[in-house]
Amino acid sequence: MMQTPLEFGWFLPTSGDTTCYGDRSAFIEPSGELFDRVVFAAEAAGFDYFLVPVAATCWEAWVASAMAVARTRRIKALVAARPGYISPVQLAKMGATFDRLSGGRLSVNLIAGQSDIEAQAEGIPWSKEERYALMDEDVSIIKALWTTHGPLDFEGRFHRLKGARVSPRPVQSPHPCFYLGGGSAEAWDVSAKHADVHLFWGDTPERIAQNMITIRDLARRYGREDRIGFGMRLQILCRETEAEAWDAAHELVRGVTESQTRFIRTYYASSAANRRVQELAQEHGELIAPHLWTGVTRVRPGAGIVVVGNPQQCAATLQQFIDLGCTSFCLSGYLHDEEATRFARWVRPLLAERNPGRMPAAQVQA
């Protein structure tokens, strides 16, 4: 039986980069030059896609993605679709145009938003639960516009369309892949219905295994239990020795203040996935499992669980999730251009050896 190929994505830090969240002098401002360094390094390292974040502090994702794709040859962009920001008809046209002009290099990341406070500040009036209901309608419309021949009529809670159509159609058939990474019941239901890949934020392998069963059971209601895949959204800090890796990890949170941590825990409290990573830090302390570190949750929202160790330890940690059935890994590390190269040089070859035929070996210059 042929096993599903493994794919690896990398993070494009459009709000800037750092080696120390508590030291302002270590911060690298966002810029076209920074984005180029990271995406060039990610493509050279053999990553399949780059993830572009969306938040008030980030540069605009679709514009940044288009610029990055135009400067590269192979790597795909995983770009956010957020309910309420753009009409689904316009988003379908944007996505199809992007996919056409890039030669099929678009994937769509479904994001309802991590913060109700931020959503309200940006003119989005709906609660998180309503945003997921809106997302369900948006994706249903986008998929229909990308696959239906002739005009589309749609009657829903949020949208009413009469004779909608878009041009062009995407290159990818039947359409670009959809990813989703939320942790709430509403997120899981939308993922079960629409996502090609559900990306879990870091958690214990036991909890991930349980969550995979739950979401696959939800997908069965939509006849998609064999179509949904699973992956992990993790940070990684790999160095030649374990001691060097932990030095880099501790440097990353040196000087982080209690006020920074309080902000993360309150501003993003409406997000179930964010609450979960905070729970992990409070229940387990710095390590939820060997080499799975919670330290970045003190200062960074989102995927704050970090794989820390030497190449063998990092590869073994990721392999645990591969053995559970995860096939997609969206990673990030500091600095992002340098860590992408370290991953390709030290960790990827070990994973390729352990998973023969499931991933090509990247050629990275020493």
C-alpha cells in the first residue's frame, strides 16, 4: 500500500524576525529584503509551501504572497482566507487569478481569527462562532465557483447570490487545497467539511492521536473521512548539539516580561487553540514531552510549541507525529532564513531516511 507523501511548509515572518523576544535590539523589521531572504531559503531548503500570517502587526498577506511567488520558481503560497474581510466571490476570483498566474502555486489557509478584540477593531462584527458559520458559507461558495459550470445561485444565512460566476478558473483540479488550524468545536466541524489538511498546533502525541480520531469521525458525516489529512504547526530550534539548542531557546525568551505574557493570555483568550497552548504550559511547565518546549507561549500567540534539540532529537520528535498519521508539517524557527537551512541540512535527510519514498531529499549548499 502506497503511503501518503510528506510535505513541509515554512513560515514567512511578515511582522518581523528576532532571536530574542525580550530584547528590542534583536528585532529585525519586516521588509521586502527580509521576506526575500526567508522565502529564498525555504525554497532552496526544499519546503513545499510558505505560510503567510494575518494579524494587525503583519504586512498584508495576499500582496506579500504574490510578491514572493513572483520571485521564486517552485514553492507554493499558503494564504489566508478570513470570513468577513473579502466577499467570497471576489476571493474566488483573487485565488483563481493567483493560481493561474503562478502556475498552480496557491493553497488556502482558513482562519476565523485568533482575537475577538482584533476582529472588532478591524470592523468584523461577528463572534468567533459566527465567523466559523460565515467561513462555512464562504468556502462553499468559493468551491462552487471554482468547480461549477454556469452561473451560481446561493441562499444562506450570510450570503445571497444570483447568477454569480468568476473567471479565470484555477489551474489546480478540482481546486487549490484548503488548510485549517483551529482548535474549537466549530473549527473542527468546518475542517471536517472543507479542509484537505487540518493542522494541529503543538500538543502531546497522545492528545493529537485522540483529536485525529474525533475530526475523522466528524468528517464521516460529510463523506470525507478518507479525504481529510492531518498535520502539525510547530516551531523548531535545531542546533548541532542539544546544549546549543537549549541555549538558543532560552535566549529567545530572555527578558520577556510578565506584562507581555499577560497580554498574550488576555488578548487571544477567545481562541480555543491559544487557550490550549496556554493550558499546556501551565499544566506541564516548560516541557509537554521530551524536546517539545512551551517557552514561546509566554510571548507569542498561535503555534508556540517548539521542537528543541540536536538533529537526531528533532527528527525523532517529528517522526512521532508522522507515525500517528500526520503528513503535513508547517514549521518556523529563528532566524527564519537560517533555521530553514539548518532544517534542510540536518533534519530533513534523517526524516527522508526514516520515510523512504515519501519525500525527496533537498539539495542545500554547505
